[in-house]
Amino acid sequence: MNKLFKLEENGTTVSREIMAGLTTFFAMSYILFVNPQVLSSTGMPVQAVFLATILASIVGTVAIGLIANVPYALAPGMGLNAFFAYTVVLSLGYTWQEALAMVFICGIVNIIITFTSVRKMIILGIPQSLQHAIGGGIGIFIAYIGIKNAGILQFIADPGTYQNAGGTITANSSIVPELVAFNNPGVLIALLGLAVTIFFVLRKWKAGIILSILVTTVVAIIVVLAGGKVAGFAPDFAHLFQQNNLGTAFNQMGQTFGAAFGPKGFGTLFADSNKIFEVLMTILAFSLTSIFDPIGTFIGTGRSTGIFTDQDFKDMENSRGFSSKMDKALFADMIATPIGAIFGTSNTTVYVESAAGIGAGGRTGLTSIVVAVLFAISSLFLPLLALVPTQATAPILIIVGMMMLGSFKEINWRDLAEAIPCFFASVFMGFAYSISYGIAAGFITFILVKVFTGKIRDIKPIVWVVALLFILNFAVLAVL
């Protein structure tokens, strides 16, 4: 084990990697419930999506753990599944089989740009100050996810300024956040969990993060057993194991496995010549997020934690094929999306919640293998996952996000030419709830700054290409 994952070389131990794997898994296990719920709105069978989510997550997470030896986990991405369901299927009117075909094509595009080193060119084309901004922006993003999951915020919109489309509510810029009244048991449990997490972190307990999850979970269970109501947490203790039906999941997967290649998938996707441009632009929208979310996560969490050092970036710049650590991580990342599409789920991506496990001490691919094993076990004990509420993992995300803000100190905020793109990249990443949109804002404003200051030669060609693709993507989304 030590030789395979180079534990001593990375200053870690088996027990620490196991704890990190547990932490990452519980921080991202919500996808097992959310992804089937979102994709089932398209008519996809719930149990099949649940199983496809597990299988895609295992394949991607094992790949990145063994190939790149880094502590990241992959699963179907939030945001990408919503785009799949609510935009592509429910709004644009494609079948879910056609949407899976688009996801498969997106995966092939990922493979092509990875093998042709385009992804490497993109990473090397990002200015170092912007890389630090991406790290801090991901910290904002992670902390915001944690605060939202804790239920600490509520949002107010003016009457008549929102619309209901495909089961989601879209409000305009009149919506504003505010603190909730602290009379909700779920919120109070999350605040208790935050206090417990802060205590363990300050005391530097090695198993502090996983202990905080366990303590908060126990408190939540006691509150529910005492008759209290915790938002999003209502486990049916009487039927805890009866709810799981793995046999049904395998039977239903017969409807989704390979559906992308069937008559309702590729068979009709390009049949209407009038919609070919729309299909291609939709695939572009899928691809841009799939390309840049992992890049942003690797750069952001890698630089701030030492998973990817300056030397790793230099090795990638001078490497051929897939010899450097970053090359291997990008290679492993590209595998899961087309396989997930075959099983029957939306795009798979590197999870930013991996930062929780890294914060717990994870430094090698052994953390990833632990996560993959837990995903496999979850197929047998799905109901047990309901015993870990979001209120237990939310404090971890808040603290880890806070720790990542240290990347901002590497930015010269007094130099506006450097500060402007860094500001827009980090702020949009958190508030637009998208790593990719943050990168887009950073690239576009970086170009504007260089053009306005007469330093247009400082812009690498790949930055121009990426910025123009994002602008085209935004234009297409504006008219869809």
C-alpha cells in the first residue's frame, strides 16, 4: 500500500487517507439522492439513474486514484445534471436518450482535446495570478455551498419577478439573501456542527473532521427521534433497509444502458437538419463546463494544498504524452463522462467537495480508492446514507472554503490590471455557482485589461479561443 500510493513520500498514512476518503464521500454523498431526483424529471427511471450514478462515480474515482495518485473523487456534476434535465430535455424538447447521446459526444470531445494537449495549453495559458484567484474563488464557492446546505440563508424576491420552468424557480436580480430566523432545528444543528468543527480544527485533531460529521449526525438523529423536524432529514427508521432495492435498479438499468445509441438517441439526434446547429451548441455548452470545472478544481485546490506544486506545473509544461501528475489527472478525468453516458447519467466531473477530504489530510490516490469503495458499498446500504444530513457536512465545506481563501494573498490587489480579472473570476465563481463561469469571467476581463492597457501581445492564443467560445456559449444560452 505504501509503495503503490507513495504514502511516506507524500507525508501521510493509511489511517489518514481512510479518514479523508470518508470525509470526501460524506461531503458529496448527496449526489446519490439528488442526481436521480433531477434526472427522473425527464422520465428516466429513478433506480437506474441511482445505479448509473454509483457506477460512473466508481469508474472515474478509481481511475484518478490509480492513474494520477491524487485524492480527488468524481461523480455526475451538479449544474450539469440540471442543464441536462431542465434545459436540454424539458425546455428544448430533446428526449433523455438524445441528451445522453450529447453527453457521450461531449465525453469524446474531452478525450480529443486531452490527447491533443489542448487542455494542457489551456492550463498553461492561465496567468499565475488568475490561477490563485481560481483557488480563492473555489474557496468562496465551497463555503457558499456549505452555508446554503446549512440552511442559514433564505432568499427574497419581489412578487412577479420569478418564473416556474420545469420544476425550478428562476428569479431575476431582485432576489436578495438574508439570514433565516434561528428557530429552525436544522439550522441550529448545522450551527452546532460548525462550532464542533471549529473546535476540532483548532485543536488539530487528526480525525476531527469525520468526528464532527458523526457528532452532528448523532445530534440530528436524537432531534428527529424526539419529534423534531430537521429540513431535508426525515429517515424512515422503521423501513430503513426495506427501501433499498438493488434488484429493481439492475432491471431498470436495462432501459438506460446504451440508450444513447438507440433509435431515440443517436437515431434521432441529427435527424432534423434545422436543429443541427442547436444540437452542436448544446454539446458545446456541455463541453465547456466539463472541460473547465475539473481544470478549475485541480488548479484551485491543488495549488492551495500542495497536491499540485509549481514543479508539477513545470513538469506538465515540459512533458510529452501523459507523464506528469497533472497530465495523468486530466487523462483519468476524461474517462468517466462517456462511460457514465453509456450507463445512463449526465456528465461526470471532479468534485470540488474533494477539498473536504484534502482538508482532512488526504494526499494520495488511496483517498480516492476509499471513496470508490464507499460508493460501491452504498449500493447495498443506500438507506444508511440518509442518516448523514446535509447539516453534518455543511460545516466541513464552510471551513475548507475558508482555508482556501489564503490563495488571495498571492495576488497583488493594488495593481488593478492584475486585480480586475482576479476579482471577477473569484466572485463570479462563487455567486454564479459555477467554476466554469468564474473562469469565463476571468478570461474575458483579462483580455479587456490587456487590450485597454496596450498589452495585447501578452494574451496567449488559447486564451482568445477560450474566451470567444464562452462568449458564443453565453450568446446561444441567451436565445435558447
